[in-house]
Amino acid sequence: MIWTAPPPPPFGGSLVASERTLLEGFLDWQRAVLVGKCTGLTGEQLAARGVPPSTISLLGLLRHVTDVEREWFQHRVQKLPVVYSYKRPDARDAAFDEADPDRAERDYDRLLAEWQASRAAVADMPLDFAFEDDLRGPMSLRAVYLHLIQEYARHNGHADILREQIDGRTG
């Protein structure tokens, strides 16, 4: 049996809620949109590069945001040493360049696990928690949520185009 990407995990939330609940909810919504663009596709379809010479693919996007989640919530906010799933010093774009259709299910599951790790990493931290980011200077956890929402939204635009090229599906 050939694996196909399942529907996104359920998400929900109120649009009349605390700031924290809204930020978490909008991030979860953007996460669900990305994996929703993958629903029903095989590993081969997910790994298809739609815009040569770019190596961007839906699978590459899933792999990329896996490392982005770890980078922001564990490394930058928590200051934990991390081992990235895909990015390496010798291959910054390995998430895209080395996307393997035979590992699509593992990569999909890894992303969902990373979402849980991200949630756990900051669950007890206030939005005003401030840390020193090596590239941007002082930042708050609130700014991290906003950054991740924009990161996913940008990549969801890429995913829209990639999915339409694969099977014509839009929306």
C-alpha cells in the first residue's frame, strides 16, 4: 500500500480569546494549512519540484519548517543546543535538496512531533518573556509567535502553487 499524506490534525480555537490563545490558534491554523496542502499526495508527489531550477517541493517545505520550529522554540527561545533534522553546516538547504519521497511519511510524522515539542518548550512561558537573539537582538516570545505565523503564511503561498501544479487543486 502506498502512503499518502493524511488530513491535518484537528485544530480550533476561539476568535474571542486571550492574546496567547489567539497567537497559538493562528499558528496552529497556519500549520494545518501547510499539511492540508499535502493531504492525499504520495511521497513522490510531495517531493516533486515544481519550479525548476528551484529545489522547492511540498516535502521540502515540511522538512524546512520542522527545523524552523526547532530553531525558534528550542534553540533561540530556550537556548538549548539542538540537532537539526535536516539542516547541516555543509548543506544549509538539505531540507529541500535532499527531500526523499521514500521518507515522506517519516518526515511528515517528524513535523507533527516537532509541533508538540514546540508547544511544550514554551507552554509555561509568558508572552513577554524576553531573550537575546543572536541576529535580531532582544525579542519576546510574542514576537516569535508572530514570526512563525508569518513564516508559515509565506510558505503556505508556495504550497498553494506547488499543489496546483501537482493536481490542479486550489483553495
